[in-house]
Amino acid sequence: MDYLAIRSFHETSVALSVTGFALRGGASLAGARWVRGRVAKTLPHVIDTALLTSALMLVTMLRVNPFATPWLLAKLCGLVVYIGLGVVALRPTVARPVRAAAWVAALAVVGWIVSVAFTKTPWGLFALI
Ligand code: HEM
């Protein structure tokens, strides 16, 4: 399969995942009910599965070990933090200010992951300072 096509698929999944999370987080904080609906709960799993599958395909095609490649390891760690903050941000039982802080922090972390992807250093945008 074509590497560039898979990378485009990966980038598209990233864009959909981040846009979806930003919308769901904002709507959840505003008290919107659609956030608890079936589509809003199922679709993110489909998109995130596509994101991770394409990431695995890319590392397989590049023949790199993500645990021995600092910028990929940084992305993996960032992904775990992004998911954890995302869970807090969308959990209705958590206090609203905490959810708001987690939502902003999750968006900042995913922004940093994107900068790691482009700079290919574990520092990401901090490497540019
Ligand atoms: C939320 C998580 C992620 C985000 C936001 C993200 C973002 C991106 C972006 C924007 C690119 C395009 C970079 C470019 O065109 O130079 C990219 C490429 C790539 N990503 Fe991800 N990614 C994520 C997760 C992962 C994970 C978990 C892995 C594997 C450990 C991974 C592996 C790769 C690889 C191998 C490339 C191709 C690099 C290249 O061809 O130059 N990504 N990612």
C-alpha cells in the first residue's frame, strides 16, 4: 500500500479526532445533550481506531521501533496523556471547572503531539524556542 496515502489517512484521522474532541468537550461544558447520544459516543472510537491503525501501519512500513525512536515514543506518551485528560474532560460526574481545565490541557497536549510529528523531535514546538 502507498505510504503517502496512509500518512494522509493518518493526518485526516488526527484532524477528525481533534475536531470531534474539541466540539464534544465544548458542547459538554455548555450542557448540550447530544454529547450523550449514541453517535457522539460511538463515532470517536471508530475514528481513534483508524488513527491508531494508520500509525501502526506507518511504523511498520518505516520499519522503526516506536519505543526506540524518541519522537515516536514522545507521541505515544502524549497520546496516553491526551486520552487521560480527554476522559476527565468528558466525564459528567467531574466538576465543571476541572472538566474545563482538562479540556484545554488535552487540546494543548494534542497540539504539542502535532508539533512533535512535524519536527520529529521529542520536544516538538519547544525545540523551536
Ligand atoms: C493524537 C496522536 C497523534 C497525532 C496528533 C499525530 C499527528 C501526526 C501528523 C500531523 C503527522 C504528519 C507529519 C508530517 O507530515 O510530517 C503524523 C505522521 C506520522 N505519525 Fe502520527 N500522530 C499521532 C499518533 C501517532 C502514533 C501513536 C504513532 C506511532 C507510534 C504515530 C506515527 C506517525 C508516523 C510514523 C508518521 C509519519 C512520519 C513521516 O512520514 O514523516 N502517530 N502524525
